[in-house]
Amino acid sequence: MILENPITVPVKDNGVLPKEQETTKKRQWKLGSFREFTNEAGLRALFAEFLGTFMLVLIATGGINPRIIETLGTNADLFNFSTSFGVGMTVGLMIYLCVDVSGGHVNPSISLMFFLDTQISFVRLVCYIVVQFGGAFTAAGLLW
């Protein structure tokens, strides 16, 4: 089943059409099927999203531990820099590692953006969001 996206975008065939012949085509959202996750590639994509979100929450939340911040005293500036650098490197690394397998979304809002831009199906969006929340809650439970 295909739903129409209300956003219209100009589409050029190979970028060689003159401006007078440009056509406007509506993007179409795809519903998708759960069968795309029954093979190894589909399960690998779900695991990559789970692991990416798990590591992001584990490092970002685990690095900002109130017990560590209390003991720092005057070294808090260096701690803030290293925490920010570590979180940024974690995001970059998780996206780099997951991009070939699942698209490297690592965040439900990014998955939603890809759906609204008609690059993933609705079923893939729902599965990614469930797995990403699962990874985030697992990391939070491990830190708790």
C-alpha cells in the first residue's frame, strides 16, 4: 500500500531537462512489510540500531555521573570538555559503524525524518523506533 505525501518536489530526469520541462511529482510513502526483517540483513539492521542507541545512551549518560562531578572540584572544565568530546565521538562512531547496515539513524527522530522524506517504509520506522527505545532503556537500566 502506498500513501501520498503532501510534499511535492521537482523531479528532473538525469538533470538534463530545461526549466520549461521540469515536472513536479509527489513523493509516496511506503507501508512496507515485516517480511523485510525475517532474513539476516533485516535482523542485522535492527541489531545495529539497537547497539548504536545502546552505546550512545551508555556513554552519554554514563559519562555525566553526578558522583563523579562532585569529586572534581576545580577540574570541572576539563571534565566538561572531555565529556562533550566523548559524546560527539560516540555519535560519530556509531553512525559510521551503522550506516552501511541500517542507515545509521541511532535516534528515533532521525528515523522519523527519513520516513517523512520517503526513504524508509512505515514498518521499518516502527521497528527502528521500538529497537532504538529498547537499546536506550537497556543502557539506562545497566547504568541504574
